[in-house]
Amino acid sequence: MELQMILEHIEKTDSYKRFGKVERVVGLLIEARGPESRIGEVCYIHTKLEDQRIMAEVIGFNEEKVLLMPYSAVSNIAAGCLVEATKKSLSINVGRSLIGKVIDSTGNLLDGTKLPKGLKEYPTEQPPPNPLDRPRIDDVIPVGVKAIDTMLTVGRGQRIGIFAGSGVGKSTLMGMIARNSDADLNVIALIGERGREVKEFIERDLGPEGLKKSIVVVATSDQSALMRIKGAYTATAISEYFRDLGFKVNLMMDSVTRVAMAQREIGLAIGEPPTTKGYTPSVFALLPSLLERTGTSKNGSITAFYTVLVDGDDLNEPIADTTRGILDGHFILDRRLAEKGQFPAINVLQSVSRVMPNIVDTEIMTLIQKARSILAIYQENEELIQIGAYKKGSNPAIDHAIQLQPKILGFLRQEMDEKIDRITALKNLQAILNGSSR
């Protein structure tokens, strides 16, 4: 029987290699006459240098020409170079021995060493789970950040957007979650980061404790648009692989905005019309197909945290608005809070966890709503209070807010290396609201 299967496999195997030729290079786009291929297929371009071949991907067609985009620089590609079809999409090697490693978008170790043995080949592009196969989110995942564990409780398998301008502390917050969360594994995608910041994040924000239970995927800003997009797909595929093994995975992607910008570059290169603020239609098709791959499945869960860069702190720009509509909640990092020294700078009144009412009991929800109400009352009357126009005793609710607001903000403040469990944090908040804590 085994011999028969081998013979059938041999009969179905295509033993021919198919080649085309490069005809034109325009910017990052390569036009080739042939080979026979499909969208998303990886091809090899054989350069004029001996034994050098460059990976490229088929991204479109123009009449009889194949449009390719390379994964690396195009400097050695010339007209007449052979283009070899592989009949495969991009796949990576993944397994438990990859934990603690830093890799690039194609799955190779970033330090140039060889991959460990025992890894399994896994395609980077997968369909999202069937909606009917997704279990409901009914379990809390403590992340070790007081502001989140109390005011914005996250469920296991939830997808959260962290919305922030530059320099407001999103990398620091991601590092705190990676170190303190009780997930089995962190998969961290650094997309479009400055090269300087990669080592800084790994050594300072993540630290040895966080790295030993993490896989970091890096695509820096100097790399091609295709590599930046593939970084997001590779990190998501690694998360899916471990989720299917039953792991409780945290996926942290910094940032979705740079993935969208990379897709815009590709879309404009192949002639897509720019629409909202210059973003092409394919950007708004990519976002749901990527973000819907995470979440719960019948085997395990991926709790996802996606950072979204907001230009000029504009929360209504196209990518921020689209992402917010897809995800299960959003945390807003407020520049004004950061300027006041409040870290993490999460604006809890503007932030929301959509699954929180379903995963915490009524007593805790009452406690959180009381704390939010105090912060909201103070915020509404802050100008009057600051200029001294409010007279003490005029409104008991405002008096109560003036007394407790600084204590609540002090409670929400947390040092980078500080860790506190969720139950203790809730007890401390309750003590503040009951007036028995300083």
C-alpha cells in the first residue's frame, strides 16, 4: 500500500522547471515575460552574479507579463535574468526550538546562524477559523498591568488595538505585557521599526525573562514593503501553529499602521488607484483578512495586541478607524497623561474592552463603573477645579471626585519592572474607593 502511494505521488509530481525572463524593472516592481505562475507564488530571479538568486513574489499580471516584487534589493537584477517558478507560496520552519529566537520575515535567524533541527514547514498564509468553530471568550487573561487587569480586563482570545502617537510608551507597555502575562508563549512582530530600536526593545523592554518565552519577528523600516507585510503574516502563522498545538499565545504586533503603509506601496506600484488619504483598496481588504486570523479556536487561543500609530494623535484617520471597527476593544495611550508622568499612559475613559462585561462578575463591574464615574466627573469639571472657580461643598459628587481622583491615578501608575496580580490590584482599588487607602 505504501509503495502504491509513492508511485501515485511520483505520477502527480511535475518534474519540469518553468522559467521566464526579466524584461523591465520600474522602482521596486519587476516585469517578466513568464513563467506560468499564480498570485502569491514565490519565484527565484537568477542574477548575473554567479550562484546568486533573489526571492520575489508574484503580486499581479499586466497582459502577458508577470509582475513581481523582490524580498531584497534589486541592484543586481538586469534585463534578461531568468525567473524560476517554484509553484509554492512563502512558508517558514517553525517548532518549539524556535522559542527564544529572533527571526526575519522569511523565518531565518536574524543573527545569521542556522535554524535549529526538528522544525516543521508551515505556510504563512492561512484562512481565518470558521466562525462556528470559535469558542466564546469567557476566561480572563491577567496581563500584569494594573490599569488593564482592573479597568479594561482582557479575555483569553480577545483582539485589542493599542492606539498611540509616537513616543507615548507603546513599546514599554508591550514589554510589560510580554513579561507579566500568564500566556504560554509570546510572538512579537516588530514591523517597520528603526534598526536601533530592535535591540533596545529586546534587551530593555522585553528583557531576558520575556525573551525566553517569546519568538520575535523583525522587519525593519529599511527593508522592502513585501518583507514588512510578510513579517506580519509570518508572526501570525507562528501564532496559529502554536495555537493549534493547544498553546495560549499572545501575539503582539507593532505596528499595523506600517503593514498598511507597506501594502499601500505595493498597491500603488501595480497601479491601484489611491482612495482614502492615499491608501489603496487592497489595504482595506488586507486588514480584516490578517486580523481575523487571531482569536479563539477549538484547539487554543491567540490573544492579540496590535499597535496602531495615529498621525498627530488623530484617532479617526483611516487605518485607526478601520482597525478599531475590526478588533474587540481598544486602549488609547494619551500624550497628555504621558507628559504628566503617568505611565502607562492609558486613558481609561476613552478605552474599552468589549468582552469585559461577559468575563467579569457583577460585583467587579460595579466597582469598575464606580471608579470610571469618579474619573469622568472630575474630567468634566477639571477646568473649573483648576482655575479655582468651583466652591467646595457645592456638589457632593464633585467633592468626592476631587478627593479620590488623585488616588485612582496613583493606583493606575505602574513602574516598568513592577508586577502585581489581578486579585491584589482589585482589592487595592476597592480599598481606595472605600476610603480606607491613602
